[in-house]
Amino acid sequence: MYDAVIAGGGHNGLVAAAYLARAGRRVLVLERLDHLGGLAVSKRVFPGVDARLSRYSYLVSLLPSQVVRDLGLRVELRRRRFASYTPLGDGGLLVDNDDPGRTAASFSGVTGGGKDFEAWRRFYELAGHVARRVAPTLLEPLRDREGLRRLVDDEEAWRDLFERPIGEVVDERFADDDIRGVVLTDSLIGTFADPADPGLLANRCLLYHVVGDGTGDWNVPVGGMGALTADLADAARAAGAELRTGMEVVAIDPSGEVTFRDKKGAEHAVSAKWVLANVPPAVLARLTGESSAPPIPEGSQLKVNMVLSRLPRLRDASVRPDEAFGGTFHINEARAQLATAYTEAVAGRIPTLPPAEVYCHSLTDPSILSPELRSAGAHTLTLFGLYMPARLFRADPARAREEALRATLSSFNAVLAEPIEDCLLRTPDGAPCLEVKTPVDLEDEAGLPGGHIFHRDLSWPYAEDPAETGRWGVETEHPRVLLCGAGARRGGGVSGIPGHNAARAVLGTA
């Protein structure tokens, strides 16, 4: 008899296990895969190439400093010097975190004046205020809407981030179409939405991208994402939690009995006072045998992992490649380009010019490369494509994957001075170091319904219906079963917040 059985050994399950075990509870974690960490892992993807890629999840923003302190985590989350670079013709927009003057000059060069730079400063000051007010509440019992509104205590901020479609807000605040697009991309990561839609799904996505730990900084975990989850696993084990891999949970009885299958196919059952489900809500519904399961969500992204022999050359002579790729590198993400891509995807077509973002982790954390690769000038590159919903890959996954990759690389090449293919490192057998993952791939390989990286559409960070969401936003219709994965309210991203909150719900502390 365990105090808690946790179904799923992803990062949220490990956070919950560590908190509960540190509080003296007897905890068992059951993970289907042969490793812990879920999709927050590092892997040498290409045979014979000693580069540890953050294969799925790739940056950390939402993990609260309090969780790091509470669990004694040792992983270093390294800040990126440059926020972003957006190539535009033979120039571009560089946002330098440490040099406001250079950023202002870059804005002026792109827009012909200082108006949009001032609008940019004002918008992110407003977002920063919301982040500082909201971030601490993510580890507390849920407030209701009005309670959070009073806490934010800024009617302009509340109106523009919580009530008006972010597309309208951005169109009103910024004159330049490229600047509008740069702001909007944070509202579309893994989210298939029109920023002008009154349903405000894009607003919710934007909030989770600017509120992280009160700063909104997107940091690189030194050693890769696997270093973070290995740290969490160590913390849970050290506290006494039992972590078992190769154990697939096949049923959860609301009474607290969990049935699981081992590597040899034999089934076992174990009982617990509490069951914490670190799985998507649609999977939990299946495991508990609910007759009316929630709708399958739809993920919307194309992930391309690469290792380069060198960084590609740029058209912009004023910016070095290591500066341009040191932050988020925007590809064809102007406001109008985003709108066109969305329209094409809604119509069931791979976007002609797919918008995307690129990250070079090895510039911030060279340790993920072997000394030989570092000395040769090699780098990792992660591309995250927008408006690639699962529906586009259902009928013929292999053909659609190739078409999406071809269009995305063409889009990338359109903003470079040379084809990215010319920069790809080759494995010892001559294969290019390039790997593609679609939402359907994530569904098949990782068990994510619809390939949705947030497990389902993101929710507001307050209780819309307290009777339905419960005190912590992790409660389910079954009193002894809690949702501790990304699909919980205030879930999504690599945060540990749902794991913390599920543990707090079990421990019954305020």
C-alpha cells in the first residue's frame, strides 16, 4: 500500500514524487518508457555524432525558482544574451538583452523611426508587470478571475492580455508588420489559433510564454533537458521515492488501484491512497474507463533537430551568425505571413512559406558537444515550425512529413545567404544530421493524443469554475485521482507546477 502512485515519470511526475517523498510519504512512480523524464530528455540522435540534443522539449522558462530551491536542484539554467533576431532582406532586427541602445538602433533601421521601439518597450513592461504579479500565484491555490484581476491591479494590462484578442492588441500597438509578427509568435507555439479569434486561445499561449518565473526569460539547461530531469529523478530517489521504468499503466481504478504491465507483458496491481496521473487528460479518461472521454486535442508544430558543421552565413553584414542564432531566430513570421500560413493550414494544406523559429543551444551551452565537435566549429540547431496541425499529417504521414520538411527548409533558406543543407554535419556513414518530428510522430512515439505538446489547449491561470477545477486545478471527478501533468490547469511547458500543486493537494497544505 503506497501513499501515492504516480502514473508517468515525466518531469511533473518526478517533481510530485520528490515533494511527497520529502514529506515522508511512500511513493511509487511507474513509467512506460525505458527512461525517466518524458519528453524533457537529451539524446545522441545521430549515430557516431557526439552531440546531446534536447530532442523534444528544448528551453526552460516556467520552472519556478521556488521549486529549484525546495528540491535542491543543481542544474544550471543559463540565460541567453540575445533575445531574438529576425532576418529581413539584407538586414534584420536584433533584440539584445544586454544592449538597449543596439536594440533601439536595430528597430530604427527596420521601421525608420523609434515609435515601434517605444511601443515594444511599453508592451513588455506591461507583460513584465503581469508576470511579476501572476508567477507567484502559480504555486498557490487557484484564485478566481476577479481575485487575479485585483492582484494584477492594472486595467490596461488586464484588458489587453486577458480580454481582447492579442492579434487586435498587437495590430493597434505596432505599425510595422514584422514587429507585429515577432510579438505574436509567442502566442502560437504549439497552438493552432488565429490571434484575432475572440476565443483568446492565442492570449493564453502568450501568457504562458511571458509569465515564466516572473521574468519570462527562456533559458538553456546546461547539459540539455535531460540534465534537468536527471536532477529531478535524483532528488526524488534521494527522498525515498521508488522509480520504475518499463512499467506501463493500463488501468486506474478510482478506488486507488493501479494496474500496470511490466516489460515481459505480465500484469500487476498496486493500491494507493492517491493516484497522480502524469498523463494527458484524454489518456486518463481511457485509463479510468470513462464513457465520455474529452475530445482529442490537436498539436500544431514541426520539430526539426539538426547538427551543423558550421553556422550558416547571413545576408545581414551587421550581425554575426553567433549573435543571430544566440537567441530565437525568426523565419518568415511577419503578421501577414502568419495569417497566410494559418489560412492555408485551415484549408488542409502545408503552408507555402511555413513560419518557424530556430534555436542554437550549443552557443549558450557548448557542453552538449564533444570537444572534437566544438573544436571543429559544429553546432546544434533546433527548428520549431508553426501552423503544422496534426490534421495535415493524418492521411499520409510519411508524404506529408517530407512535404512539410521541404517547405520549411525552403522557408529557412529564403532568409539565409546559403542553403542550410550545405551546413549539415554528416554521420560517419554519410547521412545528414537531420531529424523531423510531426504531431502524429509525437502521438505514435510518445503517446500524446493529437501530438499536443501541452496535452490539451492551455487554460487561464485562474479558476473559471471553482466547482469544476477544484482548489489546485489538479482535481478530477474522482476524489482520489489527481492530474499532475501538463494538462492540469496552470500546466504546459517544462515547469513542474502541476507536479508541485498535485503534491500540495495530497499534503493538504495551504
